[in-house]
Amino acid sequence: MRSPLLPHPPAAPSRPRLAALAGATLALLLSGCASRLPPLPTVEQLDLNRYMGKWYVIACIPTFIETEAYNAVETYRLEPDGTIDTVFTFNQGSFDGPPKRYNPRGFVRDPVHQSTWGMQFVWPFKTEFLVTHIDPGYTRTVVGRNRRDYVWIMARTPEMPAADYDQLVRELAAQGYDVTKLRRVPHRPPAP
């Protein structure tokens, strides 16, 4: 029989509670202090409608949830209220690893250029999300942060020509990123 003076063991946290805690931790990490580096230049005029859709994460300086991501895809959909429904999916640890899904919401902070967003994983925090590169065909993009702590190189297809990738990496290095931290994200080859 348990003594009434001994505390009860703590209950195990529920799955939704753990997911909320992970989201809150990610939001706090991404919303840190500003960098001492000069602000990153963003795309002068981003066409939001053309930017929407599926983007494969080719490489990134990963957040803690992405360090073992495979098949990472970010999908954007412009909502009638002007916010951006975002779905980030990947497999954890291998091509067939457990599927993960995050559903932050984007908020355009610069209505003139439309390339500076706040990305909300957990209310009320909005993390900095800067579209710093888009090619004329809207097939390659780079999303970064002024702190140069995280960056995402993305494309409309799961592969990017080596010359294009190398050029983007050189641009990131010139902007002050430590490109040795970039991780190529493995994508399952298309079925024959």
C-alpha cells in the first residue's frame, strides 16, 4: 500500500502535449535575437501566387527536427485572408522512416515586396522567414534568416543541377552563412 505522504509518480505526457512542446521549442529557437550581420536582401517582388505549391527541400542548415529528415517537402497555399497555409512533411531517419507533418501558418509582413514573412508554429510566436532568392521561372528558391542560423534551398523537383546548387551555396557563403553546416536532404528516387 502506498503511503499517503509519498508523491504519486508523474503522468506520462500525452502525444498532443509532446507535439505542442516540440512546436513551442522550435518557435522559441527560431525567434531568437537579431544578428549583428547586415540584413539579408530579400526578393524585390515576390509573386505570391506563383510561389505557392510544392517545394522539395534540397539542402538546409537544419533545425533540430530536420537533422535526420528524408523526402522533405514544404507546400504553400495562399488563403483568402492573405495568410499562407504551410505543410512541411518528411520521413524521420530514412526513406521509410516515420512520417512527420508540421502545419505552420505564414504571414506576409511586407505587403509591398511580399518576400518577408513571419511563420507561426505556435501562437503567438512568428519566426522570421525571408525569401532571399527566386529564379525567374520560380523553380528554385532560398529561404533564410538574418541570424544566418538556418537556411533552406528548395526546388520544384527533388533534384537540382549541380551548377545551380553550387551557385546558391556560393551566394550563401557571400551572405555570411557557414555553408559547412548545410545538409543535403535525401529524396527517394522516382520510380522507373
